[in-house]
Amino acid sequence: MISSETINNYLTRLASREPTPGGGAAAALHAAQGAALVAMVARYTTGAKYEQHAALVSRIIAAADELVDEALRLAEADELAFQGVIDSYKLPSGTEASNEARSAAIQAALIHAAQTPAQLVKVSRAVVELATELFDVANANVISDVAAAADAARAAASTARVNIDINIVAIKDGVTRSQLAQQTDGIEEKVVLAADALVKRVRERILG
């Protein structure tokens, strides 16, 4: 399980000539790191100096911690879902019945595999939204980590979109393909734009 293994073990598995974990799991970990960075900055934005913002900061901490957990869940779900796609392609073929069963299994696995990155795009959006909320009140000593969080969420959203696309193009049913695409249409672009805008604001604040 990704959430309980060491970083070295995960990276060794990621670098191996094995199909899982892959880009989808890596994208989810980008999102998890982004959410964790938001939580960290928020925790540094506490105490008497920030008392007037206590309610906002407390809400952001709770939400960011939940997003870390959700992103880790999606990392593991993506690994399992992609393994399901691989297993479906290994099903026996050669007869009409086995060919039909294999084809149906592949399509079902591809549809399932597209769900996890779709959820991840939304998690990435939530991370950027929290980071943006936090920016105006954040402890200036760790303000650069707000930009780091935004960049991590942007990477997660962009990678998730590519993973959605690669699953969708292999799905034969046009209606299903369209429905899957519409789940996140436009969201990842908004995440990228919002992340870029936030990073720019952070740099302007740092550089004066």
C-alpha cells in the first residue's frame, strides 16, 4: 500500500519495469503533497498574531488534512484500477464467447480506471482553492510553500487529465466516452490557471 510504504520502496517500484504504480499514482501523491503543504503553512499561521484569522485557518487545516487522506486513497485506487486494466487484457481469447467476455472486461476496466483521475482533478482544484484562501493571511516565513502547494496541485491535475484521456480513447461506447470527458471538462485548465496566478502572487509578495 502506497500510504504505508517507505519513500524509497515506492520510488523503487515506480522506477521498475512494472506497470504499477505509474503516472496516476504519482499524480495523486503530487496532490497529497500539495494538500500537506497547505496544512503545514496553515499550522504556522496560528497563535496570538493570527488570532483574527483563527476560524479560517482552522477550517483550512481540517480540509487540507482530509485532502491528504483522499489523495492517498486515490493513489492506491489508481494502482488497483490500472492493474485491473492489465488483468483484463490477459483474459483468454480465441473463441467468440471468450473474445466477447474479454472485450467487455477491458471496457469495464477502462471505464473504472478513468474514474480515479477524474476524482483527482477535483481534489487538485480543492488544494489550489485552499492555498488561495490561505495566501492573504499566511505566515510570511513560509509563504513560498503556498506556491509549492499550488505547483504540486497543478502537476496532479495535468497528469490526471492525461490519464483520463488515455483511458477514454480506448473506450468504444461514444456516450460513455463523452460522459467521462464531461466529468472534468475545463476543470484542469482552471486548476492550472489558478495555480499559475497564485504562484505569481507569491513571488510578487516575496520580491516586493
